[in-house]
Amino acid sequence: MRDSAFDGLDEKSFFDRVQAKFVEKAPDLSQSLNIAIIGKVSSGKSSLINALLKLSRRKALEIAKVGAVSGVTKDLTILKLDEKVYLIDSPGLDDVRAENSEVTKNFLRHIDVGIFVVTGSSDASQKKSLDDLRQHCDSFFVVLNKIDEWDDLDPTVVDDVVNQWKNDLKVDKIYPTCTKGYDPKSRNPKMDIRGVFPLRNAIEEFLEKKGKDLLLARHMAEKQSYGVKIIAVALIAVAGQAFIPGSAAFITATQAVAIGSLYYLYTGKVLSSKAALAILPTFLAETAGSSLFLFVKSFLPPTGVFDVAAAGVAVVITLALLATVNSILSSDAKLEQEELLRSKFRSYHEQAKDVLRDLALTDIRDLPEWKVLVSKFLGGL
Ligand SMILES: Nc1nc2c(ncn2[C@@H]2O[C@H](COP(=O)(O)OP(=O)(O)O)[C@@H](O)[C@H]2O)c(=O)[nH]1
Ligand SMILES: [Mg+2]
């Protein structure tokens, strides 16, 4: 039995194994996240925050109203996105220090991400402010905003300006952006957003390493693309680990962790391992109300020994499960609606079988390919 997917486990020890794997793999959502956006007044810091969060102009006004903690210092804006996530928009860290409140003191104790925003032609005198920021945060990103200012000039001009800034600030990388269109007083309400995607990606990549990417993604106005990523990551794990002994526990934990992540993304609430695992049997009418063990056995081969076909089945089930959860949560419905959950699952399951039938698992190798597949899948119903 050594090479079986269940590794000879009985029901109780199987559940314990899954729960342990869940705890090991789930992100710690009780961590805090502090992001500082530093740059001169009117460089577009607030606009950049809105663009990073994919907010529309209307949403941007809402967040400023709801989340802002009023500061003593005139040019300091503190955005409290939730109890654990703070964004501070300020000309420099000195202004944050001057505020000297509980919130700013806590913030200065640990800054995860520093974003330094400059505009216009290079100015070496800003290096001091950047160095101050660098010393206080785990990672930093330099942004040259308002690149639309050079739209009438030859495109090489922006490149030259970027290089000059790199040289003066002594940094290897600068993200050129445009974040025009958030100003409610603007006479031209057209949004002109450029260069924000690579910046958001780089920040996300860094946060991922610290298990903090969900803390920020949760506040994006458009969450589907992050949902796609959660599902793609789970599918890669299932496809890759299907053949190892004890993989049933691994696969089940992977599914439950992804459900927990989707749950946090859409609701902002943490789902316990018990609650996440309790949802799984409800997907199938035959296993609803009974155990997780029966549910897992219903789709894994009876011998419990994995082969290519079984791995394909596990991927198909995982895709259908997570697409169902994504669809229910993104439409503000509740996972407790078991009938809805089962009927959605049935149609996603049929669709997933169709999509993956002609596809060898080895055809899809990396995360971008899985993301494309999941994205098409979610958009295709
Ligand atoms: N031309 C241009 N204007 C921008 C851009 N980003 C923001 N603005 C404008 O610059 C002004 C200051 O923006 P704001 O985000 O409040 O800057 P902050 O003071 O640094 O927070 C506003 O009128 C914005 O509409 C941009 O990329 N290009
Ligand atoms: Mg501002």
C-alpha cells in the first residue's frame, strides 16, 4: 500500500493529515501589511494608489471617504484598508514621523513596501528622501509618473529621462507610469492608465514571497484575475503532486487552501481549516452530509493508486470545485447554499472534462499557461 494515494490511512488519520497540510500551506492572514507611497505633493501618489487597486473614479472617491484617517500633517494621507492593511501617502517619511500617532508609530516600525514617486526631469536632490525610505522598508520601487507630459515629444525623450533618474537616484529599475483621470475636478474625465500593470506585478511577486499578496489583492476592485491565479496555482500543485504517495491528503489540502484563499479574496474573512474541509463533501449529492474521506474516495481510483488518468481526474475535479467557489463568491452568494453549489459544480464539472479531455497534463507546464486556461474556463460559461 506504500504507493497508494491514501498511503494506507484510515478516515481519522486521513483527516488529521489533511488538516496538518492545510495549516502548513495556508497563508497566514493575520499578518499586517504596510505600504508607503512617498513623493512630492501632486506627483500623483493618490492617483497611483487608485490605479494599483484597479479602482474606478467613483470607487476612488469612496475609498478616500471611508478609509482615510485624518492626519495632523497637511500632506499626509493615511488609508486604512482594513484592520491589518495600511497605505500611507506622504511627501516623505519625516512627515510620517511628525504625525507621531499610534497608527504612524506602528507603521514606521515595519514597512513592507515603499513606493517612491517622481515626476519630470531628474533631480538628484531627491536621493536623500529615497534613501530614507529604503532604509525603512523591506522592498522599494521607484516610479516615474506623469509620463504623458512627454507625449508630444520623441519617444526616446522618456527613455533618456528614465536613465537620468536611474543615474541620479542610483537605482537599477524605474517604472514609468501614467495615472491620469482620478481628479474629480478634472475637465477631462478620461482615464489614462499606463505602466501600472508591471509595477503591480512586481509588488505582488514580492508580497507573495512573504505570504502577504492576498492581504492586498483582497482590496482590488477587480478580483477575478487574482481568483484565476489562486485556481491556477492549485491546479499546478495537484497536477505535479498527484503521483507521490499520500497525494490524496495533499490534493485535498490544496483544494481546501484554495477555497480559503478565494473566500478571503471575496469576503475578507478567514475560513478555518475545519470549515474549508467541511465544504468539500457538499459538492457531491452522494457525499453531502457525510465525510471528507468518502468525497475524496469518490473521485480517486478505488485502489488508491495514482496513474496519469487519475491525475487528470483530480485536476478536472479541482478546476470544477474552485470555479464553482469563485463563481458563487464573486456574485456575493453564500457557499452554504448547497443546491446552488451542487448545480454549478455539475455544469463546471462537465465543462472541465470537455476542456481537459484532449489535453495531456504535460502540455501545460507553467503558471502563465495554467492562468490562460483557467481564465478562458471562467470566461467561457
Ligand atoms: N498629467 C498627469 N496628471 C496626473 C497624473 N497622475 C495624477 N495626475 C494629476 O496630478 C494631480 C495630483 O495628483 P494626486 O494623485 O492628488 O497627487 P498626490 O498629491 O501626490 O497624492 C491631480 O490633478 C491628478 O489628476 C499623470 O500621470 N499625468
Ligand atoms: Mg495625495
